[in-house]
Amino acid sequence: MSQACGMAYGLKLDGKKNIVWCLTSDGEHEEGNTWEAVLFAAKNKLDNLVCILDRNYIQIDGNTEDIMPLDPLDEKYKAFNWNVKVIKGNDMKEILSALKQARNNKGKPLMIIANTIPGKGVSFMENDHTWHGKPPKSEEAKIALAELNKIRNKIKRIKIK
Amino acid sequence: MAKRCDLERLKGLNKDLKLEFPEQKIPTRNGYGDALVELGKINKSVMVLCADLTESTRVEKFREKFPKRFVEIGVAEQNLVTVASGLAAVGKIPFASSYAMFCPGRCWEQIRTTICYNNQNVKIIGAHSGVSVGPDGATHQALEDIAIMRALPNMVVIVPADYEQTKKATHAIAKYKGPAYMRFAREKTPQFTTKSTEFKIGKAQVLKRGKDLAIIGAGPVVYECLEAAEMLERKGISAEVINCHTIKPLDKNTILSAAKKCGCVLTVEEAQIIGGLGGAISELLSENWPTKIKRIGVRDHFGESGSPDELLQKFGFSSKHIFKEAFKFCKCVKNN
């Protein structure tokens, strides 16, 4: 996030209209330097900075709220002087709508907290933290890909207005 | 104490470097601050970031003149270097300034990952290095910074010898495309190079030619090395004195030449003897021209609180101490 802040700061200084999109995770909010970036972005009113937080509630050792509780993240960000939006992170309509709206963000940096189900679409992976950093064996991969392909065949194209 | 005229008459003094020995003492950090203002005028991409240490890192003049290009980060050194990385990514030339103990001390991994691995054009400035930081004591006296920065791929490490050299080094690293680290001290130190003394990154300076012992130093202690060399001359020992301002990349040719000519090497730095200039030179010599070497520096313990002068004396950075060690070492090597 600090790198994104640096880029956003430099672009704003130069009067450029770019938006800096930064994908972040919940687990890394346990790191101090994440909050250094949060403070900095608010101080400098980096409204050209849009962060998307993959709020999946898992990290290597387990559920984030067991390892180092982070909730309520939305209130924390509001208290740190950011604009905040909470969406269903596996709902493409909500995602696209939020990203579109984000282009009009003004005055404060924007945090989009996307509540996600980790491993969504694969029955034996959903909400299981042990898959956070582990690749499937080839048999497991076969089953996983079959399930995902089934979903893919059901997806209809969404028109972006 | 060598007098100015003694140093000017020093046998083997390299006239090409146009050294001068005035009475002036100026802090090296002033060289950084003054150079930044010059840079700010000629290069619009130069930006300065500071972690709540504006005045003591001498960046207040830049802040006054170019307020839009000055970024106050507050007490957050990890953010300091990583925001700098982001700024470099959009074409800026950021100078991230703090005390060496805090940066690179606290944020070494961010420097490694976001600056070195990306080869971002960020200049990291470690002020207040060495024991001469004084009363603030061990927690503020960076002694390990050279070692940890030297180990990073893509990083250039510079330790200028005086105010004038620090100015030139600041300009040089601004021109250089890539990560660079420069460290300097807190106190006023002797000004002995001149505006005409050339400075090139990676090119060590043979200040005085000699044949019995090569004294290789970095930072303001180099002046003490010159004074020690003068005392050695009086005792019939001809020391070569090299200002090795760039520790990475090391000027291998100059150092190996000196080692081959003199047969023994003494390194001097206001830092731990482990991993800094002494370490770098030991590595080079062992692989290419094994030479008896003695390292002067802090011997693997922490600094302490005291007046800068007291501490420099206690930790062996005075010309008298360097002379004593050099004399003993040289005699010992020549006798074997």
C-alpha cells in the first residue's frame, strides 16, 4: 500500500488524472507498515488511490479473527479518514459497480472491502484456511477444475453500462 | 596533532586531487542539505522525504525552497522508503532521509523488496551514523548500516569524507540511475578536499602514495588517517592513504594495487569491523591477493552515550590511535 501511496502522491503532484488501484489482503493489516500507509494516504487526501481489500478471513495459521482480530475493518478505515465501501466480493455485478463508482471518488482515499469466500467454487476448498498457501495434488486439481468449469459454463456475459 | 603545513608538505601527497588543509570544520550533513537545494533548482524530479528529522538531516532548506516537493512522513521509516519506491515508479528521484539507525535500520526489508529488487531509483540517506552521534547513545549510533546495505544486490554504498565530498556525492547519486545509500556523521569534521577534487562513484582516491602500509578509510576518519600517516612518516614508515568513499562497488584495482605494493593493509571506519569497509576489503584480498589486514572500527559491541570527542577517543578513531595501531601492525608484519 505504501508503494501505491507513493505513486498516487507523485501523480497527483504532477496533476495527472490517473487512479492508482491497490489490491490488498486482510492478513497484511496485521503489519504496522500497512497502517503507516493508511495514515499517510488520509493525511495527503489521496483520493486518486483506490484500495480493494480481499476480506476472506483466512491467513496461514487460521481465521484472522483468531490469529489477530481485525474487525471492524470498515469502522477502522472510517476512523482513519478514508471513504469506505463494503461489497460482496464474489458478486461480479457488485464489483463492477463499485469499481465504476470509484472513478468518482473525491476528497479521501477509498477502501473497498470485498467480503469473499476463499476458494469459492471448489467444494472442498471453500472457507478452509489450509488452502491459503498450498497447491492441490493432481487428483484434487482435477476435481477442482471440473467444478470450476461447471460454473464457467453457467456464467452469462454481463453488459457494462 | 599534525599542523596544516605538515599535511600540505606530506611526502607522496597526491597533488592531482587538489587537497587543502584549512582550519575549517563543517558537518558532512550540511553538504547533503546544500547539495539538495542546488539539485532542487536544476532537476524538477528531485523530491525529498523525511521521517520527522527535517532539521537534523539538513533538509529544511529544501523544504523551504520547494515545499511541494518535500514530503513529511512522520515517524514511519518503513513507509518512508516504500513511499519513495512508489514515487520513483512514477518518475521521481526521491531522497529518503532519516538517521541511519532508523533507515535502513528499521526498514531494511522494504528497501530490499521495494527498492533493490525493483531496481528503483531511490536514494537512501543515513544521517547520524557512527559513535560520534554522541549523547543519544547506542540506540542512535548506527554502526551496522554499511554491512546491511552492502549485502543488498543493486545497492551502491557511499561514505563521503567531508562536506565538499558529500555535496559532490549527493549530486552524483542523483545522476546515477539506481538505488544508492549514503551515510554521514553528525559532528563538524575537517574540510580537506576542495571544489576541484574530483569525485566519481566507485573510484577510490589515493590521497597519499606510500609503500610500507596501505591505510584505507571511509568517512571523516580519513582525515585522521592522513594525520596518522604524517606521524608514521616521521617514524620512517611510508603509508599509502586511500579514501575509499564508495564501499560498493569497491574500486578493486586501486585496492589490489595498494595491497600488492605495500604488503599490508589497515582499514578504518566508524562502524563495526564486521561486514563494513573492513569486511569488503578482506573479502577482496582473500580471493585475489591474500594480504595481512587489520581492521580498525568498533569491535563487535555497541556504542555508548558520551561527548562525540570522548567517544571518538574511546573507540580508537583519533589520528594518535590509528598511528599507534598502524605502527604496531606494520612492524609486526615486516618482522615476520
